[in-house]
Amino acid sequence: MATNHAFSSDENPNSSQLRATDQTNLDQTHNFGTPISGDIVTPNYLAETSDQDPKINSYSKIAPRFPIVGMVFYSEEEAYNFYNSYARKRGFSVRKGHLSKRKDGSVQCRHYICSNEGKRQLHPTHITKKPRPLERTNCLARIEFTVNRENIWVVRRFSDEHNHPMASPNKACLLRSHRKKVQKERPVFAESDLYHGVRPDTAKEHEDMAETGTGTGTAMVSGTNCLRKKRVRDLEKGDTQLILDFLKKKQIEEPKFFYAVQLDEGERFTNCFWADAKSVADYTYFGDAVCFETSYHSSMYDLPVAMFIGMNNHKQIIVFGGALLLDETIESFLWLFKTFLAVMSGKQPETIFTNFSVAVSEVISAVFPMATHRICLWHVVNIACMHGQAQTFGQQSSFRKEFENLIYGSEFETESGFCKGWDNVMMKYSLNGNSWFSDVLNVRQKWAPPYQCSSFAGIMASKDWYMIMGNLFKRHFYRKLPLGKFMVQYFKSITELREKEWLEDLETLRTRPVPLVDIPMLAEVADSYTRTVYIDFEHEYKSQLACICETLTVNGSMYTYRVSVPQKPYMGIVEFEPSEVKVSCSCKKFESMGILCMHALKVLNNNNILYLPGQYILKRWSKYAKDESENDALAVRGSENGRVWRKLVELMVKSSFCKEILGIVENGLDKFIGQMESLAQGLDTDEVNIGEILHSNPLDSNNISFEGFEFSTR
């Protein structure tokens, strides 16, 4: 009989302590406008020395990490590199400022300033339609050097008074004055090398990001679960070992990397799932909508590749985890979804998008009973074009265009409009007898736009997502790759996606969108939303200017309006509660997209609501969506708790596959919680109730319901 095995990577406690100490030092320099502990006692002032040639300061002999008045350098390059290195740790970019030279051309004085120094000059005669985001904040941080005739550079003045947020340590390398250094240090990858999927420095950054507090407390382990029966493809032994070796090496590089492998009774490879610390952290922030993608197949074995995909606060793709499956059956999907749920601490998505699959639909209803299951429009459009190709006879391009318009066109947003448009397309291209179109129409409640407004989907139900998903597979998974090369390509694509995310995080932090008009609501949203989401909100705000608002009924304190656009067929029925500033529209855009529609904004504008109510600014679209300060009291930090959580995740993964084992674990945890509450009485627990923390674990028997399925790990 096959047994379960679990493998966990051990951490060096000394190295973990050093990492925690370094991170603490970096955190102390992350908040702008506050003194930095260390060699600078009061950095928020402008220190001066006399204009006379200073003497060599003793600080130059001990090489402090922070600039100090009187420090000596023996070349311009040495002086600049020191300040630029300090700026990188601090989280800002440096540019050259004032330069003074003597008559003989030698440098007498040089200033290096923060890149946010100064402010934009307004030109009343030059008006741009799309002004660039504001970068200059009139920051006063700078360092001034005096240079004598022996080319000795001495710090004369130093100010560390910043008035803008700082970049986090893992994103500071993307700032302008630090980019060249990163490019020089970037290694050259060879696609034939199996283990160059993720750069070592990137892997370390992901680990540091997890250790600084993701709010999940999910330690990464590796485990195997076995099937009772023999159910395996004839994979070459070398290919299977290649995958396992790759995942083991990833776990060595990232101690919080997780992977799980399912074996059959002959200890042979069937299914595999993996996720790293960054993926788990992203799921805590953006796990409200998930797209489960299985359209790509790898290698000569035609293995299905599954990916759990989400969207961040910049509307970019993020990946929560990947998997290689034996087949697309209920048994494989059930193992995968249970493993995913256990790794993500039992948190279920609000909405999950999949392809048109009966097996997936049945498993989702069992594993994610609280989630709304929807079929991804990207699949519907692509497969519809494939099935309609045989009957369109050279009209493929026109059919695709009309079918996409039926799915995404604004004139088909109502149920009656959609049904009428569907009948017209089917009749025009003689597709009424096609079985696939009949089947997909029968489940239109899971994918057609008129029926999909009640659950949050973000951009996953929009044409933007259709284009994003298409570009993802064309760019990164354009052909069937051998298993080894696929694993390399997968992690390379993840690295590229995350680099784009970090760049957008940095630009959003450094810049601010410029509203087209000086309106308080737009200014408020520009400070709250990310750049990409602000553009969407601004579009809705501009659209409401063309709307007509009519009062329909007044029922006590509830007002009902009809908002329409002249010569347009669609309209919105808006209900408004003035006392609590609550607004809801029949188009349900806020419920599905997370931003208010033009109909609701028109009603707010007509009622002189100058600022957007706080309940309509979703944190998941804000600049600070990944700010875990609200969960600091409950967050799991450091390597000490990491070892405990590693064992807990191992326990959750194993117990989630069997009701009997899950019951034993639950009873044991109840006893443990009682003992902890008894021990906690009279102890200093930082005002955090231990019982509340333990009982708040989302992974309980109520959240994992598997009625109708009998599944065992052996």
C-alpha cells in the first residue's frame, strides 16, 4: 500500500536571523520624512560646514553607510557611487544638480539631488490633451560636495528631507539612477540550461517579499499524495525526474516554494502542482477573481498545463500557481483544486472562470461552493470561431467580427438584445443546427454578459482580457515544448510578468495622474487609484457629462433616477440614498468591475456630491492594495514562525483529501486551542486574542465540502 510522504526544506536559523535584521534596517529607511537610525542623528535638517577647505573627517576611515558632513572622497565617481548606493537602500533616485567650476575648468562644487526635486512649470499657452503624470514634488533632499584643487571631494551639506513615498527595497533597482547597475549584473541565460528559469536575485527578492509579511503565513513544503489504482501515462523516467529535480532546486532557491505531486500505487508520476511565496501573497490580495486556464498542452505527451491566473491592481496578469495534469478528468481536477485550496489557506475566490468543461464544473461546485462559476469569454469566442469555420466558407473574418461584437457590443448588454443578436448571427451563417452552439447557448447564464453582472469579475469579462490572454500564450507558450523546456519557459514568463508589475508599482508610486479638469472627485481618485484604473474612472466621469438624468420616483429617502445618453439605446436605473450616500445602478458595473458607472456618477454629480464615497473606492484597485498594515497584528513574520507554518501547511494538504483524517485534525486543533487559551491567560499577547486567531483559520470543514465525491489519498 502506498504511503504519503512530505519533504520540507530546512532553513539556516542564522541566515534567517540575518535576513530579518537586514529587512528591519531597510524598513526603517522606507518611511519618508522620518529620521534614519544609524550615523545620522537628525537627517531632516540642512547641515553646513564652513566654506574653508575642511579637514579629513574621521568618519571617512570607518566607511559609514549614511552620508555625514565632512566625509571625504578622492574622486567624483567615488562620491557619486556612495550617494547613489545610499539612495538605492533608501528608495529614491539621484540626478545631477548644480555644478560650479573654477576658471581653469576644475570642479569647485557639485550638487546631487533627488530626482523628484523641482516642480512642473505650467505653460498657459500650451495645453496638452493627455498630460504626463506628475513626477516632480519639489523634494529638498540633496547632498553638496566641495572640491579642492587636489580633487578631494568633501561633503559640505546634506539633507534627507523627502516629501514623497520611497520605493521598497526590491523595486529600488528599477529607478533610473540604479538601472545601469542592474543591467550590468544581469546574467545571460541559456535556454538549454534547465535551472535558469528564475534568476537567483529574483528568487531572493520573492523570498524577502514573503518574509516581510504577506498576511497568509503559508510556509512552503513539498508533498506527495498517492492514488489507489494505476492511472499513469507512459512518461519517460528521465522526463519525470527532470520535473522533480527542477522543483526541488526551486525549493532550495526559495525555502517557501511549495510543490505537491500525486503518484499512483506504483509510485509513478500523475499530477503536479506548484506555487511560490509571491503567488500565495498575490492570492491574499487579488484572489477575488481567478481564471483557471487549461488550453495549453505541453510536450509530445500532450499533457494539460493548468494555471490559476488573476489580475493585480494594474489590470495585469498574475499567476497564483501552475500544474501539470495527467488528464482532464474529475479525479485530476478534484486533487488539484483541493491542493490549491489548502495551500491558499482555504480562501475561496468570489468568481472563478474556466473553459467549457463538465468535469471542471462539477468539481468547482464541490470544492468552491461559495464561488460563482463562469465560463471565460476568451474560450467562448475562440472555440466558436473554430466550430463555425467549417460552415462559414471563407467568411471566417466577418463571422469572428460579428460574434465578438455580439459578446462585447454595448447594444447587446440586455437579455432581449443578446437573444435577438444571437438568432441573427446563427441564421446569417447557417449555424442553427450546430450542436456546439446549441450546447453553449443552454449554459449562457455562465458566460453571456447580460447574466454576469452580480459577481465581481474585474476585466476578466471584458474584451481587454480577451486580448491579454491571447498575447500571453502567443508570447510565452507559442508551441508545444518538451517538459524540461516548458518548466524553464514557465518561470521565465512569471519573472517577466512580475518585472512588469514592479515597474508599474514603481511608476504609480512615483507619479500622479493629471486630471483633465480641476474637480475634487477626480483629484481624490488620482491619489487613490492606480494609473490604469484611474484612466477607466476618468472615462466614466467624462461619459456622465453627456448623460441626461430624470427623476422617476421618490420613496421616503430613496430616490430613483433614469440616466440615459441621447440617441443611445441603453440606460441605467439608479437608486440613491442621500443620508448614507449610497448609490446603485441597474447596469451593475460596480458589482462586476469595481468602479462606479457613468449613470451612478451622474446622479452623484446632480446631487452635489463632490467627493467619491469611501465605500466605492475598492482597495484592490488602489495604489496600496498590497499594504498589509491592517493585518500586522495577525501577520506571521520571520523564520521562527515559518517552521511552524511549514508543518501546518503540510498538515492541511494531507488532511484535506480525507474526511476521517480531517475530523481527527479538527478535534486535535480544538484541544490545542483550549490549551493555548489557558496558557495565554495572564500573559502579554500584545492585545491579540489567541483563540480568535486560531479560530479564524479559513480552512475548516465547513469551507471544504466534498459531498458527492469519494476520494482517498491511496
